[in-house]
Amino acid sequence: MKRRDFSALLASAPLAGAASHALAQGGPIEGRNYLVLNPPLPSTPGKIEVVEFFWYGCPHCYAFEPAIEAWAKQLPADVAFRKVHVAFRANVKIHQRMFYALESMGKEAAARPAIFNAMHQQGLALDDAKSQAKFLSPLGIDPTKYQEAYNSFGVVTKCTQAEKLSEAYRIDGVPSIGVAGRFLTSPSQAAPAGQRLPELELGQKALQITDFLIQRARSKA
């Protein structure tokens, strides 16, 4: 979803059509299927970092989740994957705090399916710490400890770092995938023109592009 319009679907965007043509010709094309960051961001020697920028409340991120989670379980040893929660507006910032509070407690991965389901199947907003704590309690997360984490300096710092990384990658929509501090792609950039393919299929196409970019990063090309 775009920062400027969270309700817009991107499946028929012009860029997506160019991406489809590029893939049909045998490989992703710079400027169509992916962007190159110039200058690149700092990276850890010997590791290729892949970052998924997402928002709990984004329906496209919800649809992408099964594909990227399955993909992440099969990554080679030199690739490090992590999620970064964006903060495009006030209620999204609150969800970002939830993500990093849970992460600090070692509970985020386990709670994520329930959070996605609550927002996208049950229509729960979860846009304040009290309602989040109440929702998370049946999942075995102590409400008091959760709110302490939510308000902690460490979580505030993590949120600030996430916002800086989002800005450095020039994120204006989610889900987006950053690779090695050098490349950026997304399902919307892999969508065929004039077609509304199932989002899982669009996600798979984006992950094929991500694999291509990982190989480029590995070869320093």
C-alpha cells in the first residue's frame, strides 16, 4: 500500500505492466522491476540483509505473509532476513510500537498470525496500547509486562531506527523488500499490466526478483 493512499490497490499500475514485460523477457530490469539505491546503505561484511517493510494493517502485507514466511525459512546461511514495521501515520506508529514491544519480549513471531487475523478477519483496530494488551493477554503475554515494553526507551529507539531505515530505503508503500542496502522491489513491481492476479502469485513473483537481487549482491554486480 502506498504512503499517499493506503486504500489503493496497485495491481494495475503502469510500472507493474513494465515489470511483467521485463520478467517475460527473461529477467528483472532495473528501474522497472527493482530500484537501485545510490549511494548504497552500509552493510555487514559477509552477510546479505533482506528487509521486508510492512504494516500489520496492510491487506497486501497480510496476503504476502504466507509466501515470504515460507521463502524466509529456506534462505542460505549468508542471507539474513528481518521485518521492519513502517510508521506512515499516527495509528500505524502505534502498530509499529506493538511490533517492537513484542519483538523485545521475544513474542512477535508467535503473535503475528493472531494480530493479522484480528485486523483483517475480525476488524479489530488495535490502535492503542490498552486494547493491544487486552487482545494479547489470551496469547500468554502478560498485560503489565507488555505495556512496560511498549513504553520502554528501547522500543522507542527501535521505532526511531525503523523510521530512519524506511527513509533511507525511500519506502513509500508496503510490502516492499530491501536487499543488501542496494536494491528495492515489491509485489506491485512484479504485477502484469491490466490483470488482477491473486496476491499470493504476485508475492511469488516479487520473491523471484528478490532471489535475483540476492545473487547480484552476492556477486557484487
